[in-house]
Amino acid sequence: MSGVHRSAVVLTFRARPGKREELLAFLARAFPFYEKHGDTRMRLWVDKGDPERFAEIALCSDEASFAAMQERVERDPETKAVLAEWRSLIEDLEVKAYEEVLPGGKGR
């Protein structure tokens, strides 16, 4: 994957009460699944003021990778099953898609 990410999907959510550790273990297993398809890289950030709130970021190197990821979310049974498990562990989900306008230096 090149250092420039053209699109990103940012998902913010809270772990359901009592599910934080289960969520983290699930995401440790799920990220390689998401990354094995195309040119997508996953990142997870935790809110510094609220350890139950997260931002999950899917970085896509180009529009084709972004479109392929969206297609899997809508149609692929395996991806749908993974997402169903994820949704059982979270609440207060917000999803936004972004397009890069100013790439970072040094391949960031």
C-alpha cells in the first residue's frame, strides 16, 4: 500500500456496558479479516477522556478499494456476519466517509 490514503471511513462508537475487553479482542481478530481484502488498513483509537469510546478508521488507498469495501459490507455474507458480531458489542455508532485533501509527509 502506498503511503497516501485517498479515502477513509471513520466509525465512532462506545463499547456496550461490560463489553470493552470483548470488543478489543474481537477487533484484534477482525482487523486482519478487513485488511486481507484489497488495499485497506484499519486503525483503532480510544477517546483520551472516555476509555469506552472509540474511533475505528478504515483507510483506503484509492476509490476502487473504497468501493470494494462498501460492496463487501452490503453483499458479502462473511463480512455481514463479522459486522453483526461487531454491532452486538457496540452502541452509539456514527459512520462518516472522508476523502483526503492534503496528504501527510513521509508516507503517513
